[in-house]
Amino acid sequence: MINQDRWHFKLEDIFSWFETKFTGTILSETQKGVILVDMKDNVQKELAKINEETKDGILENFNQFKQYLAEKIELGEKMGLSEEKLAKTTELIANYLAKHEDPRNREEKILMELWNSGSKEQQHTLAHMLLEMVRKAS
């Protein structure tokens, strides 16, 4: 069974979008679980695939980090992702970074401390704030 509380978004929205865009059919609960796991795995795999030099370039400078996020947000918007889906993806990225990367500057250190200090609900709110910050900066 899927623990919906930990994901902080309406699963039905994602599945409805997926059904409409890709299958044209109604998905079973098992298929929905597979899609959810695949989404998380895909984000982690994509982040892990970034080579160290590229990762260093993105994370060393906070403005470059914001630019990287802005590009990913733009891509998500072009794919038709809603604000909630973008925020969930931002949460997945933030969780990955918090677990696998050391902060490389003061701004990232503050973000990591905020992220690690917050509840799941607060992290979700911070994800929305990060999206807005990046949009305003671009």
C-alpha cells in the first residue's frame, strides 16, 4: 500500500495526468504504485548520472544552482506539470541533495539546515518557496 501522507501531493492528480497523456485508460492501484516508485527512482537516477565536474559547477555557485533549477522548472512546465508536481519534484531533488551532497556555499548550507529542520509539511512549503524564488530570479 502507498503511504500517501509522506508524498504531500494528490496522487490522483498525477495518475489522472498520466492516464490522459500516455495511456488513455484507467490505471490499476498496482500500476499507480509502480509509476510513483518510478518517478522517485527516475529523479534519483538522473541526479546520480550528473558527472562530478558538472555537479561541482552547478553546486559551487548558488546563482548557477538557481539557473539549473530554473531550466528544470521550465522543462517541467513545458511537459505540463502542475505547480504541485513541480513542488514534489523539487522535494525529491532536495531530499537527494540533503542525503548525498555536502553544501558548497553559505546559501546551500542554510537551505540544507532549513530542509533538515523542517517537517514534511514544512519541506513541501519550502519546495514551493524555492520554485517561486527561482522563477523570480530568472
